[in-house]
Amino acid sequence: MTKKTEPTLAERFPSIDLAYEIAVSSYESVTKRIDSTDGRIQTLLTITLAAYVAIPTLLKNEVASFFSWSFITSILLLAGAMSLGAYARFAGKIKMLRPKSLWDGWLHLPQSEFKRDMIFFAGEDYDANVKLLGKKWKLGIASMLIFALSLVFLIVWATDSRTLYPRSAVSCPQRVAPAQE
């Protein structure tokens, strides 16, 4: 009677070496995607501020009221879009494998078990990072939509103020020379 031996991890999972390489590289790929999303959000915030400077300057409206409902609405929406964009940039943390955890709990493992555990934890970190990426993406889109709405109100303010406050209504009175006897 022969005793049946338990197969080793390498025998049970013959592609463990290939999966290990993919798991390790998944950290780099998801980090690049999150960095790219952060870059897009930063670009959106920069364009937002540039548009807010450019639109009133290009329309050259000297009589626009800063107490207009459309201007105040636009500024409030801008503040909301900028706040949401800043939150999107700084929200959450990328999950990475800490080298200290390797030192504390993995160095004693045989190579095949080390790779198996690494693949497992890289998969969990990848799922968490993709969730973070989705959150940043949704917040960035929401920020962009709010910004677009604020631009509509800014354009309404810049163009309507010419008809609401005609130049003659807000011009300075002319000095009248005293009457001569």
C-alpha cells in the first residue's frame, strides 16, 4: 500500500510564477491610472480658473454688477466645483503592499506560498485601488458638470449685464460749470 502525498503548491498551481509577475505589475498599472486621473482633475481645475479670468476680460464689460443673481450663482457653483475637484484629488489612498509586512510575516514562507499570498493580497489591493479610481473619476465628472453650469451663469452675467445696466445709467455725472453773471 502506497501512501498518497499531498501535491505541493507549485504542482497544484503550475502557473504561479506567471501569476506572480502579473500581480506585482498590477500595482504599477493601477498607480499610473490613478495618477492620470489626478492629472486630469488638476487640469480641469486649472482650466476652470483660467476661464473665470478670461470670460469677463474677453467680454470687456465695465458695467457688470457683482451683486447680480447670475454672478453670485456662478461663483457659488465655481466654489462647489473647485471644492469637489480638490476633494477628488486628495480623497482616498492607494493601497500598496508595505515592505514592512513582508519583513514581519512573509519572509519565513517557502517561495511558492510567498507567491500565492502575494497574488492574493495584490488582488485585494487592486480591487480597492480600482474602487478608488472609480470614485475619483465620478467626482471629477461631477466637478466638471458643476463647472460647466457655473460657466453658463458666468456668461449670462457677462452678457445680460449690458442690457440690465446700460452704460448711461451708471456713468458718472458731468460737472456743470457755474453760471456766469
